[in-house]
Amino acid sequence: MTLDARERQRRASTGGASRRPPAPLLVPALVGVAFLVVPLLGLLVRAPWGDAWRILRESQASEALRLSLWTSSVATVIALVVGVPLAWLLARSSFPGLRLVRALVTLPLVLPPVVGGVALLLAFGRNGFLGRWLDEWFGLTIPFSPVAVVMAETFVAMPFLVVTVEGALRAANQGYEQAAATLGAGRMTVFRRVTLPMVAPSLAAGAVLCWARALGEFGATITFAGSFPGRTQTMPIAVYYALETDPDAAILLSLVLLLVSVAILVALRDRWLRGGTV
Amino acid sequence: MSSRGLDARVEVRRGGFVLDAAVRAAPGEVLAVLGPNGSGKSTLLGAVAGLVPLAGGSIRLDDVVLDDASTGAFVEAAHRPVGFVFQDYRLFPHLSVLDNVAFSPRVRGRSRAEARAVAAGWLERLGLADLSRRRPHLLSGGQAQRVALGRALAGSPDLLLLDEPLSALDARTRLDVQAELRTHLAEFGGPSLLVTHDPLEALVLADRLVVLEGGRVVQEGSPAEVARRPATEYVARLVGLNLYAGTADADGVALEGGGRFVVPDHGERGEVLVALRPSAVTVSAQPPGPSSARNTWAATISGLTLLTDRVRLDLDGEPSCLVDITPAAVADLGLSAGQRVWLSAKAVDLEVYAR
């Protein structure tokens, strides 16, 4: 065995032992990487690069993409407006049934999205127990509209934001809030000027996570909002239908979504790719 | 009865711990609250600041009731005219030094520009003007401490609370900051409550001392009084004295732990404390002959510790005792652990006072 100069330097400065991984760890790890990367390579290899622009234009991709972008953005804004106060309530207050509420709020994380779609339909559908009144009193029909897309996405994605922000609020040092109180800040001022800025990084991470989840939403959306091109057909749904009729278009649409996802990862690189904690 | 300043009788229960302490501080007075860890010092400050509600008693500041357990009156922390300097400073990490100091005037209703002007004034007074744009994590310990003080004062409080304000500083910085803090406390017009476990800090900064042990006030008085006549073992150790409890008779004191001191004309009767400076005790390797020292007793060395310029002997005997002698004396007498020696103390060095 020999030790080259660089490795000597590394061990001397960081004090670490050998970093050469043992085979029983290395082999499964490489299998894991391959499993995650190979399908994406498949997308790149099979993509009809020559006709890409024409196919994308004909496939109404831009319509689907635009719909996906604005609905997921609106869903994220709603999640922020409702979810941040909810996270605060879960992290900082105590009331009977708190644990039950927390369980219910996080339920959509583990619930199959299609079940969420069915539930939304039963509540807000034309014959749903709320939808019926909306229809009778205001003439509002929610299902199979862009509003339904936003609702389905919010339903599925908001828990990501709530869980992330709640964790940050729990971890935040409440000593700062005490200090703010002794300086004359009321509870709302403390929240606005001290609590929120201190959890801002987690808030941003939660919002991006929520947005990404909303962008990729399929099951709840197709169940509650259907698949009307230009109205409720979001990118994932467009990919799914294109796969049956025009596989080349499906591949290109998938690549567009892949591109967006990579952009998100790049945006979050400081938080996750450097091995830190959320 | 009308009175300016702080008048608090604080009763707080937390699990099995009970804090029951009365403190008063006049305007301009610095009251040090001294006590070991877990004695309830910080809880006392928390109660006065409104962070911990009272279970009993009341807190008044300049005749305004801040908390009264019997009537239920309670002023929220945000509405108390109190400045709090925390042990760990708690400077807001997301705000610049200037905005940290401007925080209190701002949330108390001043415009942003006014609040910043107030803050800039304080930073100027504290010699921190160059740092106003800096974030707290880039400050040294001493700078952070000054900013924390400035932030507390910028809200123009009527009462200042300081929780171990110097304990996070290294020894050298501590002396500088301590001197500055003394100046600022002297300029502050309201009462100040300073919590500390460092007796030197209390002696230097405070006008008056309250010693808290196990949630109760065990001694109260001027720093000089407390240092000369400690009321408990804890205080005696803090100020570096041997302390003995005993019963006084006409010409001496019978000690509770065994042994007797001869002290003519001490003027006390009954239960007393006797304080003895470690440096006032003489050590001999042989039984001493007749001398002016009225008290001589045998003891065994159980430990030797080198302090900066002297050696502290830990001696078992009747009574047991801490004695400070020079390293040269240790060498000359050939002292070592387990050795039997004779101690003597002059009656004039024994401070006898009622318990």
C-alpha cells in the first residue's frame, strides 16, 4: 500500500481516516445512482431533438406549461397565506386536539393523491355537500375548472410547506422572541419582525418544495379537475395523454418538466446539495 | 405608601422549585443579585420583566403595579418600561447593529428615521458608531455586550435588568467592559438589577447586594458588609473566608463542627458566625510555644492547591480550615498532604457576628 501526497495532506489537515469506501457499501450505492439516473438518460437519448421545436408548438405544450406555472404559483401563494399561520399555531400554541390537527394537516403527505381528488370532488363537486350550496346560491361550479386545479394542487402541496415551516419554528430560538417582547414588541410585531425573518430560509425552502410538488401534481388534479386542454390540462397530465397519442411530444414535455426541476434544485443547492440540514 | 423605584416581592413556583424573594431598588441604585446556579436569580429577573408571571406577591415600579398575584393585575412584558440585557445578548441575527438598537424605539411607535436617529445616538455614546452597519455575528463578545446594553437603553426604560452581562466574555475583555458598564449604570437614572455569580462583579458594580440561595434571600447589605460578614457558607466561599457557626459565651465561641475559638470582648451571645481570613492563620510544623495567638489547634493537611502567588492548604481538624501561605513557606516547612501541623489564629482576626 502507498499513500500519495494529496491523500497524506488531506488526512493530516482533516484528521480523517481513509475515505475509500468498502465494496459492500460502494456496489449498492452505485446501483442506486444508476437506477435514478438511467431513466433520465433515456429521456435525453430518445428525445427527437431535430423536430423538438415544431413538436412542442403543435402539442399545446406552452398552454399546458403556462397553466401549470400559474396554478402551482397560486397554490403556493395560498399555501403561504394559510400555511404559515397554521404552522405557527401547530408549533407555538396548545389547544385540545392539537395532535389530531397536526395529523390531519400532514395526512395529504401520505395519502394517495387520487384519494384527495375523490375527497375534493365529494366536498366541492356539483353534488358535494359544499359544492351543492355554492352551485345553488352563487352559481359557482368548481370541478373541472382551473380553480379546481389550484385547489387540488394546494390540497396536496400545502403540507410540505406547513411541515417545513413548523419544524423551523420549533427549532428557532425563542429567546429572541422574549428579547423582542422586553423591547416592547407585541405578539404580532414579534412574529412579523423577529420570527418570520429568522425562519425565512426554511420558509423559502418550504415554498419551493410546495411549488415543485404542486407543479408535479397529477392524481388529485385529474380526478377533481379532469383534463381539458387549455383549462385544466397541466403539464403532467399533458405528458400522460401525449404518451398514448404522440410519444415524441411526451418525451419533450417530460424534458421541459425535468428542466424546471433541475432549476429548482439549483435554486436550493445551498440547502440540500451541501449535505446540511433543512 | 408611595415609593419611587422597584419594589418586588416575587413568588414563583416551577416544579419543585420555589422562588420567594423580596427585593427593592431605589432610582439610580444598582442592586446585585448574587447566587449559585439554580438559586432563582434569572427567574427573579424574568418575573420583573414579565416573562414569568407571579404565583404570589407583587411587583411595583414607581408605584405602578406590574404584576400582582392577589388582584390578578398583570402588565405584559411588551408594555413594561424595562430594559433587559440577556446573558447571551440575543441580538437579532437578521438585523444590523443599528437596527437592533433601533428596534425598541421603532416598535414603541417612533418612525423608522427617528428610531434610527435614537439608535445612532446610543451607538455614538457607547463608542460603537463604526459598527452600526455590521451584523451581530461579526461582533466580538465585548462589542456584542455593548450593543445589547445600547439596545436595552434605547427604549428609554425606567428599570434596567442585566442577567450575568459579563459572563460570556473572556477575562481580559471582561475588565474593560466592566469598567464601561459601571459608567453607564452610574448614568442611568432608574434602578438596575444585576444578576451575577461573580462576587467581584457584584462588588465593583453594585451599590447593594442581595444573596439568593435555593430561591430565598439569605443576605442583604452593602458589598463591604457582605464581604466582611458572610451569612452562609456559599457567600463565605465566594469572598474567600472561612466561616464557622457556633454558640458564643463570655470569652469565646464553641463551634458546631467541634473546636472552640477564644475571642475576648466580642460582645455577642448565643448563635453566632465566625469569619476567618485564610491568610490570617499561621502554620507550624511543631507544636508552637507560648505566643500572642490565643487559638492554637492541630490539623491534618488534606490538600494543597497553588493559587497565583500563594498555596492554599485544605486542613482537617477541629475546626477544619482553609489557610493561605507562600510557596516558600511550604518548601521551608516541607509540607505535604497527610502531614500533621499546628494552626494558630489571633483573636483579633476572628470576626464574630450574630446569625
